[in-house]
Amino acid sequence: MIEALIAGETNPVRLADLAHRQIRAPREALREALHQRVTNHNRFLLRLHLGQYEALAAAITELDHQVEALIERMDELVEGEQTAFRALIRLLCSIPGLSTLAAVVILSEIGRDMSRFPTAGHLLA
């Protein structure tokens, strides 16, 4: 929808038809909201903001790939009876509400050895 606005589309019916399916607003209300004047300056700002969003999304993807590569490398260096990071991440993610990113951050702070945490030690047995 934003790309269509940037490209110069002004028809509120066509713009409303581009809305994501998860938008809960009734189509009529969406059409009414889209029935407005979009100036060249508005298009410029939309293009600028969309570019920033896309750049940030690409940076996040790149960071995710970097973290994934580091986790793989750390798992390749597992020695003896150490638990692999990937297994620890899955274990931490079994806690309701804890995301993969949060699990990675926790492990980066406390390390792989959870035996010093009495409540987590039984989970590894």
C-alpha cells in the first residue's frame, strides 16, 4: 500500500485492496481513511521512511545470520561433556515467553555452564 502511494496511486478502493489481510478495520473505514490528498512531499517522506525501514530490516537479517554463524562455530568447538549452545538455546526457549534472541543473550552473559544455577542444573541431567 505504501509503495502504491509512493508510486502515485490515489484511488482509495485500489489502495484498500492492497491492505494486509490481518488489518481488522472494515474495508469501508479503510477506504474512507485513504481518501485524502497525498502530496509530492508526502511521497518523498514515505519513500525516505520506507528506505530506512528496509535498511534496518536488512541489517537485522545480517545480524541474525552473524549470530547463527557464531553459534554454529561455538557448537563445533564443544569439548568433552559440554552441552552444545544450540541445545541450551532450545532448553531456555522452553521457558514460556522466552524468545530465541533472549536465550542467546542470556547464554552470552552466563556462559554454557549452568550447573552453578541450582534451579537449572536438574534440567541438564
